[in-house]
Amino acid sequence: MNLNFKINSDFLADYKQLIFSIVIIVFIPALIVFNTYYIVNALQDNMDFELRDKAIMAAEGLNVSLLDSLGDKEEVKNKIDEYSKLTENVKKITIIEKDNDEFRVVSNLGTEEEKIEDNTVNVLAWFGDDPIAKLVVATKDEKIGDKQIYLGERFWSVTLPIENQSGEKVYLTNIWVSLSDIDTLMSKTITNAGFILFVSIIVILLMVASNGQLFKYSILFQKLKEVDQMKDDFISIASHELRTPLTAIKGYVSLIEDDEKERRMSKEQKTKMLDGITVSADRLDALVSDILDVSRIEQNRIKLEIGKVGFVEVSKKVVGQLRVEAKSKNLKLIENYPKNEIYSSLDKGKLEQILINLIGNSLKYTLEGEIEVTLSTEKENNVINVRDTGIGMNEEERKQLFTKFYRVQSEETRDVVGTGLGLWITKQLVETMGGKIMVDSIKNVGTQFTVTFPVSKEN
């Protein structure tokens, strides 16, 4: 499984408080918008249905007023004219007569008879038991009698039978009840709601802006907690790493001092102790160097001497230095280099440090097998691959690999020395010089580090 150092994951981890705050800033106005939209639409629907019931009552009222006039069409027209004047919202009243299988208009506020194109609603109303009500929208400006209908105006169109006193169906009536008043009211309501919404969002944003320092303090507090934890980790690790070589040095020196009086140790024994002192001193030197590197990197004080650097030359030098350690652990140290030297514009010393850290890391965590160092060029990048047959890592361990003071903790790594700074420093050096570092690893199979740098453009 390929593991790129996941910047996005780190960003989310480091700035989760800020991200949460931004989400809240977006969520609250969005909730207000949704709530306003829902309430306004619910109100519109409720008022529409309330007016539908009133439109049906108006149609039924017309039926009652026409009971005594159904035999006289002229009288029917007069009654319709009178009824339409009772309310401003009734814009259109049509009386429809059934002629065999067809329906035709016999009165439309004084207009002449006309043929109806679509009889579906009329058929349903004639043969059904309930009034038929539907929302319609005017498709043109039109004047019927003294009533003006405007393009886009909404109406409840109610169709129901008109019965005589014997309960027989004589006509159908179709009444258009305008929704213009409620639409005007809703328009004002929406405008007011929009204004209140706008003001609410502005107030929220002003509150957020005025409390912007709170977000900074929250982030700072999180950072301080992390720094405090790192400080505790550093003190714990550094004290352990310092104590071990110092104890060894003191022990060797004490033995040598005691022997100066009695002269019991052989030259070989003294040489072995002096070697032990040297190893411990080197370990202390490495720890101090790591701490200094961390300080320089965090304060952006890393000094680079950029020049044309040959990868094969540097790798051979580093592998030569580490071959003795590999041999002491019975590990094969394999080198795969291209026939011709490959170059990048880098700091030579820092490239050596990167290779020492990567190959040294593989030596630490490989109990048996081999470490292979491969150099190659792919497209516009020079590539360093350091592969081992070590203990490997699972996904959770890979995620934390390049963090400060992190070390893989297991029974197999219990005796492995180190501060957990090497790979963090390595990553920082690689990226500072314009490169990238990745790691592939499978538990109990092995690990491969891949480092890429742009090919040098110099001849």
C-alpha cells in the first residue's frame, strides 16, 4: 500500500477547531435560510388551501342564488353579474351547459356562447360528487366585464354542478377566485423575511469578526497543548538517550582508572573499552546534532549550500560508512546504481544526512535479510529507493512515521535506540530542498522509502 505523507490529514488535525468554527459560521446562516424558506412555503400552502375552501364555498353560494332562475338564461346572466360584484376576488364566472356529449359556455359574465376545447374537468365535475378545484395561472391580460385579469395572476378554478330544486344537474359553474391579495401579502412577507435573514447573517458575521481572536486563541491553545506534550516526550526520550551512553562512558572510565592502580587489564580489553567510550560519545553527538537540527528547522535557520551533487558518489560514501554495521548484523547491503552519474542541485552534506538516516533506519529495524539502495532517473526526477526486509509497519504506524519523537513500539523494537527525530528531520530536509519522500510498508514483510529530487538542469 502506497503512503504519501498526507498533508490534508495533517491540516485537518492541526486546524480542526478553526474548521469547526467555519462550519458553524456556514451552518447557522444556512439553517436560518432553510427555516425561512420552509416557513414561508408552509404558510403559502396553508393559505392557498384556505382560499381553495373559500372558492368552493363561493361556487356553492352561486348555486343557491341561481335556484330560482335556472329556467331563464337571461336571468342567469343577470344573477352572475350581480354575484361577481359581491367580491373583488371572483374574477370570472362561467356557466356551462351539457349538450348531449358536449359542454358549451352559455354565460361568461355577458360573453357569447363558446365551445370548450378540454372537457376533462367538466366531465369529472358533472359525473362526480365533489367540486373540482385546481390552481391555474392566467396566460394573458384579459378583461371580463369590469374585472381585470393580469398575465401570471394565480387563481383557484372551481367547477361544480348547479342543481335545480329537485336536485337535478342543470348546469356546471366554473369560478375563478383570484389569489392576488394573498400573493401580494406573501411577497411582502418574503421580502421582510429576506431582510431579516440578511440582517441576521450580517449580525452573525459581525459577531464572528469581532470574536476572531477567539479562533486564534483556540488554535494557539491547541498548539500549546501539542508543544507541551512534545516537551514531555522530548524530556523523557532525551533523558533516556543521554543516560544510557553517559552511564556507559562513566563505567568504562571508572574501570580504566581503577586498572591504572592494579594493571590487571590487557591492552585489548582497554582498547575495547575505549571503543565503547567512542561509540557512546558518537551516540551523544548524534543526539545533540538531531536536537540542533530540529531547532534550526523550526526556526527556519537551515543553511543550504546548493550545488550540483552526484547521487552515486554520495551513496557509495554513505554505504561504505554503514557497511560495517550491516556486517555486524549479518545483513546484506546491496547497491544498484546507474552506469552514469545522476545529478541534482542539492546540499551535498544534507543529502548525505538523508541517506544516513534512511539506510540507518533500515539497519535498525531489519533483523535478517537485506537492505537495497537503488538510484535511478524517472522522467524529470532522480529517485532514491531504500528497501529492506525488516519488521515493516501497519497503516497507523505509517501515518505517524514522519512525526517528531515517534518510534514504532513493539516487542521487536524494544532494544532499538533512537530519539524518533531522524525521519522527521529527513522529511524536512527533503522538502526544504524541493524533493518528496514517500514510504511503502507491509507488516512483517519490509519497508521501502522513496525520495525524489528534480534532475539538475546544469550540464
